[in-house]
Amino acid sequence: MYKTSRIVPVLAMALALSVVLSLMLSPRTARAEEAQEYVKNTTYIAGLESGIEPDDRNWELLYDAVSKDGKISGSAASESGIYGVGFKHKTPGRGTSVISADITVPEAKNDKTGFVEIALRLNSMTDGRLDKKGFRICIEGGGKIGILYASANKKRSQQTNYTFTDGRKIYIEDNADENVITLFVDDAGQKVKVAECVIDGQRVTMFYADEGLEPVSTDFGFDIYRDGFVSITADAQGMYISDLSVTVPSFSSVPYASAEEIVSGGNAPAGFVDTAIDVIEGDDDVGRPGGVNASLIVYPVLSVLLLALVIVCVVMLVKKPKEGESA
């Protein structure tokens, strides 16, 4: 047997070193457990007062669109009547993206119903209806609102109480987490919910806030992804878009300098500030802290040394007594 006087001190030393090791490592373990995801909402505002230029970082005029006098419209020479604007950044497929714009939709002319389509989750902002990509909400000047698929004669819509011939602000909230897209309009200064589109695989159903209106639905024949590009286009001359913006969330494991940012015109958004505990000294050229915290070196070295001491203690504990020693 081993001497009690030999075993007890060794056990006490091993226990003490283990406690110290645990205390030294606990701050980093706690930080790992407390790791969280940070969200930043960036709002891109189209620079319609100065016009959208070809080298704009965020927006692109589509087809025969013209940007002047604070609004987007069709060119006088346009024969197709199709024109609009695309947003150059993809929505992330997470969180909620918001599209906001003032739109004026003309009355029907020459037996043609003029309408605006707001396309979301596109593979490309230039995708047309026949490309069968993404999802489209259609709005007619007289107040019909619904789902648009493939061609103008494949609309599924209902007559609402909101007309757009004299202009009206719309808001579209694309909740990728819930796979729900909601349309709101401005009514006498109030943001009012008009309809909610629920996406289930290839099928989309639009439920109206007015309970007197039956839902409309259609099978798109292809899966609608949760991310993608955004565009607003018109299928008739006389449509105007103004006060246009898109808000998209971004996500990071380190905090941003601010949770909100507004980007006007073709400017680029600012980078986020890295305030992680492990990187605290100095700044790089875009404002992110640089340098290495001494804890990155001290903690690993101390951990190795303490572990080595614990191993020595264990060896001493299991070492047999020399011959001649009493057990």
C-alpha cells in the first residue's frame, strides 16, 4: 500500500492545479458560449433626384426606363411599354428585406390593362416572366392586386379598395425565415396591410386582409428560393416610380459599428467594426480593430504548463515505492 502521507499531498496538488486550470480557461469558454449573431439593416435609397447612372453600384435602369426629375418612367420612344428598375444586391434568404416605393399606375388604355409587377427572389434582376424565376406581385391602377405568373393573362387577383392612378406608397416585407411576403400600402398616412403571400414549395397563396376577398393561389411549377434579386417593372406607358428604397439585413458573428445604415444613390455601404474581445489594439484601414491580444498567447502557454504539472502529479501518485520503503 502507499503511504497516506504521500498520497494526500499529491491528490491535493493535482486538485488545486485542476481548479486553477479551469479558472484560467473559463473566461474563454464563457465567451464561446455567449457567442451570438449580430444583424445590421442597410437601406439603399435610389438617387432619383440626380438620376441613376450606368455605373451606379446599387441600381440599374431596365429596358427603356428613364430616370429624371426624381422619378423613373418609360422613354417616349418605347414601343414595348416595359421598363423599370433593378436592385443590384441579392436579398440574403434570411431575415426580412423591405421594398418601399411610390408608384403611379395608369388606367387601362386601348383595351390593355396597365399594371406594375414587383418581382422578388429572382436569379437575376433582368429575369422576365417567361424565365420562370422568382415571384411576382402585380398591381393594377384600378386597385386589382394579385399574383403574376409567366404571362399577363395568368394573373390571379382580386379587386381591393386601393387605387394607384394618382400615386400611392407601397411596402413589401419579404420574411425569408417564415417564407411569407406581405404587401402594405399607405392609406391617409397609415401603413395598412393589404395581402400576405405564403410560399409553400412551388405553390403560392395570397391571403387578403379584407376577409371578404377569397384567397388566390397558383402553382409556379418551380421552387421559389428564399434569396434573390428585386425588380419593379411596368407593362404600360405612364407608370412612375419615386421614393424608392430597399432594406436588406446582413449577419455577422462580431458586432457592427451600428445596427442601421442608410446608403444614398450609388455609394457603397461602410464596413463593420470588429470589436471582438480577442482583437483589441490598433485599427486597420477600414476601421476594424487590429493587433493580437496577449491572452491569445498567455492562456495556451499556461494551459500547457499546468497540464504538464498535473501529469507529473499523476505519475508520482501511481509510482511504486522503492524497495525497503514501508508500504
